[in-house]
Amino acid sequence: MPFLKNFKLFDQLMRKFFFYIFTFLLVINVSIVTNAKNLKPEFLSGDQLDPLIKYEKSIDENKKQHSGYILKLNEKYSDALGVAKARMVKIGAVRAVKSLEGEIDRIKANDTRRSKDIESAPDYVKKMRAQYDEFVKRVNNLKRSRDGEALYLADRGLAEVQLALTKSNEIDTALKLRQYREEFKRPPEPKIIKPPNIPNKLDDDIPLEDNPDPDVVLIDPDPDPIDNAINEPIIDTPVQFGYGDDAVRPMTAEEMEKFSAELGPPPKRSGKGYAAMIASIQRKEVTEISLGKIKLWGPARPQIWKNKPYWTATVTYPTTSLFGTFDTEGMAIISGTRVLEWRYTGSGEEIP
């Protein structure tokens, strides 16, 4: 029936339209939340603003780096989804094709949230999605970690300005700066974004076809608790500095002074890297990293972990997935000549 076909086409177009509009508004809202800090307090001037200028520059650089990572990740993942879709078209698996089309649409719109569409995809696509989710988690946590580091560095700089103001007997300005620092480190209030009520792209009336390809297992979606992400309200809750109780974070100016003696000298580094990390890798204390895979050794940094001071250092190495190879970072928490724990940078997860 021509009318019914036209109606279905119109319905699909409208669903896509509202989906892209929602994604656009979400990006705008997140940008407003993250840029809500006042970086030019009127009681500071000249060199006193340097810590805030450096902070703003670091945040912009982190944002560009994050966007580049997500873009590369989405390109590789959507390309792999396109290959999977072509295979499903070839064998006539209509339900799987529609689920992949929904996933591709979301990824191309830079919507990284998991959708119920993926539950009707082949098992190997679900595995790809799980790996994609892990990469997105790493990239997002890396940005939060870098933003948190920039925030702490800015606070250390402002603390030095506050001390200079106090020594020069500018008490009122010093008190204003102290209050500003408290507000500067406080995360913005969470905002709830109500998305439009858009149904899944996957039509319920399409039967599951017999699968002529024995290598591809098509799974009928179970009634699990995973809801369509586009129909869920988004609660944008910025975590302070992007850190949890067990996270590794940079020191404040006060902590640097307090723990300087306990922290001790930085770990020794040779042409091959840090001795403590090399020994740990050779002892197989970390299974994902090998010395031959390391592309870059990061600088040693004094940081706080579980309320104690430690030196940390990172390594950059490649990680291979079903849809490509990506560079990632691992962080070592160092005590003396030993690595206490290996972590994905910023994610708070131990590397097995």
C-alpha cells in the first residue's frame, strides 16, 4: 500500500530528525556546563591571572584531544559496522540489518551511549560494542583526569598568588581569592535533560529470518533491563576533578608542602625507561603491557593516592580490538623501587 509505505518512510525520517536535534542540543548543553567557571575574577590582574590563563588553554587542548580520539574511534567502529551490515544484507537478515543501521546512525551522530538496537545484532558485533564501550570509557576518563590535573595545577598557582597577597598585606584580596579557589574547585550543579520520546529503530513486526550462514549467530533480543538510551533522561553530573575516593590525582600546593619529605626523590629513569616499571613488567605483574610495545614513557609526577603521596608515571602502548588498533595509556603507582599498582590512566581500574 503506497500510503502505508510513505507513512513509514516519513516516520523514520522524523525519528532521525529529532534524534539529531537532541544530540546537537545535548552537546551544546554539556559545553555550557563545562565552561561555566569565571576565569577572569575582577580582583586579580596582570600576572596574577596566569594560572587561570594556563588552565583555560589546557582545557581547550584536552577538549580537542578528546574530540580527535572520539572521532577516530567512531570512524573505525562505524566502518566495521558497515562491513557487518553488508554481510547481513547478503544473507537476508533483515532484523540484524536494521539493528546495525540504528547503531551506525548513532555513532555517526557522535552518540556514544549504548542503544537497545545492538541487542539484535550478531554476537561478534555485540563483542565489538563491548570493546567500543571500554575505549570510550578510557577516553572519557582520560579527559576527566587531564582536566582534573589542569584544575589542580591552576589551584597551586592561585595558592602562590594568595600567599604573595598575604605577605604584601593585601588581606582583603587574599580572602577573596581564597573564597574564589573554593568555588573554582567546586563542580557545577547537575542538569537533567529530557530527550524526546523516540521509539527504537528496530521494528517489532519484522520476523527473525533463518540464518543460512553457520558462522553468524543471530540472537533474538531478550527482554532485558537495557533501555533505549535516547528515551532516557540524561543526568549530567560533573564529578569533582573527575576523581573518586580511590583515584590518583595531582597534589594541591598545600599537599606539595606537607608531603615533600615523605614523597622523596623521583624514580630513576634510564634510556629504556623507569627501572621500577621495567622490573614490574619483566616480573609479569602487568599482562597487557610488554616492553617491546611501549611507544612513549611519560614524565614522573607527584600525586595523591588513598591520601598518601606517590610518584606516578605513564606509558603509551597499542591495544588491539575487533575494529582497529588504538594507542592507550597505562599508569604505574610507584613506591621506592616497586610498582604498587598498574592502572589505566584516569579510569581508576587496575590493569590485569
